[in-house]
Amino acid sequence: MRAVQYRRFGGPEVLEMAEVADPTPGAGEVRVSVRAVGLNPVDAKTFAGDPRLRLVESLHTLRDPGRWFGRGPDRFPRGVARDFSGVVDAVGPGVTDLSIGDAVLGTLRSAPGLGMRKGALAEKVVASHSDVVLKPEALSFDTAASLGVAAQTASGAFRRLDLTDADILVISAAAGGVGSLAVQLAAHRGATVIGIAGERNADYLRSLGAVPVSHGEGIRARILAAAPQPVTKLLDCFGGQYVSLGFALGLPGRAIGTLVPSPGAIIRGARFTGSRHGRPDDLQEVSDLVAEGAIGISLAGVHPFDIESVRDAYAEQATGHVRGKIVVRLS
Ligand SMILES: NC(=O)c1ccc[n+]([C@@H]2O[C@H](COP(=O)([O-])OP(=O)(O)OC[C@H]3O[C@@H](n4cnc5c(N)ncnc54)[C@H](OP(=O)(O)O)[C@@H]3O)[C@@H](O)[C@H]2O)c1
């Protein structure tokens, strides 16, 4: 089968199309014939060998040098991407909830930096049955492939922040892959949402159910003007200055969640959250909401499965201004 791999860290140019053996599902796993793959910024951070992720990797290697991702010949090649949709074509021992022929969506779960060897950008992928759910019929394979990381991240963050319908919630990078979903999920749960994005995304954010506020100088004053009552929580989907903004809005650290933590943010008491607080059933819940039309997914682009197009797709994502999700379609 064809699979995207890399043999050294770098930008999208390190990605190659390789011919590899079909993987075999082990106990508790299924093999999926992949129809579409959703891209996430963490994919590129991983193949770039982001120093923060490599630090995580080396800490684990110190504790357990026998792990495959240790510095040795086993380190490369590595696969790329996490989120996929497709059709189950083989089932490992002990799997009773999925069968050959089931249309599914899923995500390859692993802490970033732990050098996940397999990747979703392949014609076939093996995943734990608990990370794969049945695809509602109303969902296209493209949309289904875009849900995994975003659904577990947004749901996990709201679990950690204990979001309620009484909250006035600020979300940064509200027009991105996670932010677009987070805005709609929070609004669906009854919270009032103020979304931060560039001015060109103001109408888009309104369509998702948020009051739009543009990023840049003077943002605190714009949020105070936009909020009907005092802000109660902030979910930072961007990093950098937004944790400080939460404190400047008068929030305590426990009411500020960030997906992109910095040591300063954590020392000040903000919460590092996201997929680490997600649960397997979050994906089913979100995919059902999308299938019902309660939540919509905006696809910024659907690319074919050839190496130039995959590299272009990651280059587009690296601009940092993608609205919604980018998908690679395999068949
Ligand atoms: N901790 C976790 O579990 C976890 C999980 C998933 C993602 N993440 C991380 O969370 C981040 C967001 O992921 P994503 O998939 O949503 O990324 P994304 O789709 O690439 O986000 C792009 C969005 O960022 C917005 N943006 C750009 N500059 C901004 C600024 N200065 N202020 C506010 N928004 C700005 C853009 O809006 P405009 O074009 O309007 O500027 C765009 O819509 C990434 O760093 C990712 O690695 C962490």
C-alpha cells in the first residue's frame, strides 16, 4: 500500500510517498481502508521535530530506553497524520463492536512527541477499536475525517473547564480547526461565546454562533464591549498572549484553558487542556451532532493523495490562517 512517511525532521519537503506492507490488526484493533484524512497542526509539529515535542520524547526514552522511538535505527521512518475515515476491512481478535464493511471515522491517539510510528495518511491504517466509531450515514467521508482531534480537543477542554450554559466564554483562534468546532459546541451547550479571529472571519464566526472580536491591539477593550456580562472562562486555541488576556480580563487560572501551553502560562495557574481530557465517546457525540446538522464543519480544501498535494496542504496549514479543516481524499 502507499503511505506518507518521513525519514528526517523538517518542513513538508521531508514527506515522501512510500510503498509499504499492509498492516495487520492486533488484539483489540481494526484495519481501515482509508477514504479521507483530516490534517492537524500537530502533524507538522511532529514531522518538524518541534523541540518541545522532542523534549517529551527524550524524557520518555530516558524512563524506558527500550521503546521503539528511542534514538536508533527504529526512529524512522515515521507515518504522518491522525484523523481518518474509511471502511473496516479487517478485524483483530477480541473486537466485537465493529465488523468488516462498517463505515467509520477515528483518530490515532498518542501524546504528541511520542514518535507515533504509524500515520493516517496511508491507504490502510490500524487503530484501536476504542478510537474508531461508526460513521453516521449523513456524514461524508471528507467531513468525518476532519473530526477526530478537534472533537476530542474541544470536548476535553470543556470538560476540564467545566463549561456550563451560564458561561460567557472567550475562544481564541475561533475560526481554526479546533476553534470552529469549539465555538459551535459551546453555543450548543448554551454558553455565550465571544470568538477571536481576523476581521475577514467576523461573518463566519457569527454564522457559528459567536460574537466576533478581531485580534490585535486593543482586544481587551473590544471583548469588554462585546460581552453582555463579565467573561467567566477563556479557551485559548492559539497560544502566546491569550493566557495573559484571560488574566487581564480578571479570570482566575482555573477558568483559563490553553491548548498551546507555555511554562509561564502554567506557572501562573492556567490549565493545559485539550485531547488529553478527551474521551473515546466524545467523537461519537460530536459526529452525531454534525450528522444532525446541529454543528457544521467548514472544509477549507480537499486535496488529492499525491505527495505534492500533501506537501501543499501542510504548507497551506502552516500559514496559520486556515478557516476550518483541510482534508486529503484517498478515494
Ligand atoms: N492541546 C491539544 O490537545 C491540542 C489539540 C489540537 C490542537 N492543538 C493546538 O492548538 C492550536 C490550534 O489548532 P487548530 O487545528 O485549530 O489550528 P488552525 O486551524 O491552524 O488555526 C488557524 C486559525 O488561527 C487563527 N489565528 C491566526 N492568527 C491569530 C491570532 N493572532 N489570534 C487569534 N487567532 C489567530 C486564524 O484565524 P484568522 O485567519 O482569522 O487570523 C485561523 O482560523 C495549534 O497550535 C495546535 O497544535 C492542541
